Amino acid sequence: VPYVLVTVGGGHDGSALVRATVQMTAPAGVEVVVLTGPQAGDDQLSATRGAARRRGGVHVHRFSRHAQDWLRGAEAVIAMGGANTVTELLTTDVPALIVPRVKPRQEQLVRAMALQRHAALDVLVPELLCPERLGDWVRARLGTRIDRSHLRMDGLDQVRTRTRALVGGGVHVAA
């Protein structure tokens, strides 16, 4: 069964995205898998599971040791923009919509916007978050794949090269 994966990382601040997702109308025949995160409160998890049961086609899990497998098998992913989640997304060709945290820091927004400029993912700022926009995005992206092969994924090698250049060629920089 095709599915959309929704993940909010740790889950301590992803309740708005989870609520909008559970209310979203997914395309016919497409299930929704929501990972609320290990830090989601018990009340939030219980409310989300209740709403999902009423909607049908929505499966809610707090945590999965197989999140990367879920991500790779998804037709599309909706997620917050944490570094680990985005890094995992970039290793796939799965379409991704990032709804980044913008307070108290804008680190997720900055990362997501930079990657959107490189056509690696789409961004929806939190103030525009609503079930209709999520559903529209899923319908537009269903059946597509994203070519991310143009992205440079050699950050560690670049750090080593630039560090050597800064401190001089005679200094050993450990791998």
C-alpha cells in the first residue's frame, strides 16, 4: 500500500504538523504513517491516535527503529527540518516537504530554504501550515521522484581540505 510518511523528529514541538497531517485528505489508496517522535507527550499521542482512528487510513507511531526504511519506502515525506531527518532524506529520491521550526532558532528554516533553492525539497513555512496545503502538496508530488545527485555530499572531505589549507599542508588532519 503506498503511503506518505510524516515525521517530526524528537516530537517535542511537532504537534501542529501532526494535527494538520491527521486532518489532511490524502489521495484515494494512499495511507499516512505518522511518527510523532519519542518526546511527544502521552496526551498528544493519545489525541493523535484517536483522531487517526476516526479518519481512517492514518497510522500513528511514537517511534520506530526503522524510520529510515519507512522514509525510503514512502511515496512522499512531510517532515520538520532537523539535521538528521534532512540528511536521511537527501540520500533518497523521495519527494519531501519540510515544515521547519522557526522559533526559537531559524536553523531549520535556513537549511530548508537553501535546499529548496537547489531543488532538493519543498518548504512550507509554519504560518501557512494547514491540512489543505499538505493534501495539495501530496497530490502534486505523488508518483514523482527527486534527483538529488547534483548535491555535494562530501562535507567531511571539504572540512579536511579547508582545514589543511588554513593551517598549512604539513599538519595531519584526522579522518
